[in-house]
Amino acid sequence: MVQGTRDELLERLAEAVGAVTVAHPTRLAIDGPPAAGKTTLADELAAVLRERGRDVIRATIDDFLFPRAQRYPRGEYSAKGCYHDAHDYDALNRVLLDPLGPGGDRGFQHAVYDRATDAVLSPPVTTAPADAVLVFDGVFLLRPELIDRWDLRIFVSTALEKTVDRAVIRERRVSARADIERRWRERYIPSQQLYFATTRPTRHADIVVHNDEPQRPAWETARGGDSEVLAAGE
């Protein structure tokens, strides 16, 4: 495991992206628990890649949710519901990952859902350059429905208890602390524990980023390793 500065981490990840040799756009997954720092890392890495002259497609799993009326059949706080019912993986593969993959025509849509309005979207189809990079962040990205669609897999690891504290800080202007803690302790944390128990995502990752201290992160090559305990914060 290597520990360094944030800039050193971004340099290492950009090098890993540059080392991918495929005849289609590079599809990068940045997986990890809610509030682990995935979106921040994805945004920063996308900026670095653009500075290096790469065309970047920035997308997120939050834009592939089912509408609210469909995604809570087991209840709003169900961990199994969070893992099984929240995201439209068929649409994600159909409109984004498969078009950018082997044999795809590179014509993609970056979203099918607007969370702010709880509305289904159908944005125009865009054609990606062959050397583009898809930087995609979200939860549960290394599950069986998606695992073969990625050309590079990063897992952002943070102690699960720390994600509760981060969520309270991040969402305190829109939600009461008690509501935030209930969502995390009843839905999000147990769903991550279910994910680890059934999928063991860090075994599928190319790089695990340990993000308990975002300005002094640590990282390791993880494929074939056994970092689940660290990543799950157990």
C-alpha cells in the first residue's frame, strides 16, 4: 500500500487510465459506499484527464435510478431494496456502457433519470470519440450485472461509520440529523454489508483507494487480493 498526497493519487489514477489499451472508449468505474468520496474523486480525476487532452464523459449512477414510485417496493428504509430495487442496470448497459464497449457504435446517453424532478429523461444521443474516457461513479458498480462492462475498476474505501458523519455534514441543510442517521444505519450501511457479503467488490477492483483521510489517501492494487475487511470498515 502507498500513501501520499491527493495530487499523487490523482497522478497514479490518471496513469492507470492511460495504460488501458482498448479499441473503444475506456469505461472507468469508481465504486464505494455512499459518502466515501467517490463523486469528488471522479470530478477531480475527470479534470486531470481533460488537462491531459482526453475527452471525458462524466456520468453517475444517480442518473440511472428508477423513479421514486418504483424503487421502494420493500419500503423506504429497506437495505435489500436499496441493493436490488433502486437502479436501472438494464438501461445503464443499453444506453451507456454497451454503446461505448466492444462492438458498440459509441452513440450514448449519459442519463435516464432526473433525481431533482423525479422524472424520466431521454437526452439526445451523443457520439463519443474512440479514445474518450467514461468516468462513472456510484454504489454497487462491481455487481454481476455490470462487472464485465468496465475497463478499469476503482473502489473508494472508507470506514462505514465515518460515512455517517460525512453524510450529516453534507446533508444537514436539507435533512434532520435523525433522518440522515436512520437512512444510513437502516438502509445504506446494511446494503453495503449485503453487497460485500454477496459480491466481494474489492476482489474485482484494480485499485482500492483508502479515503479515510482525503488529503492523505492510501492506495493499492487490489485485484485478486482480499481487502474486504478494510473496505467494509469492519
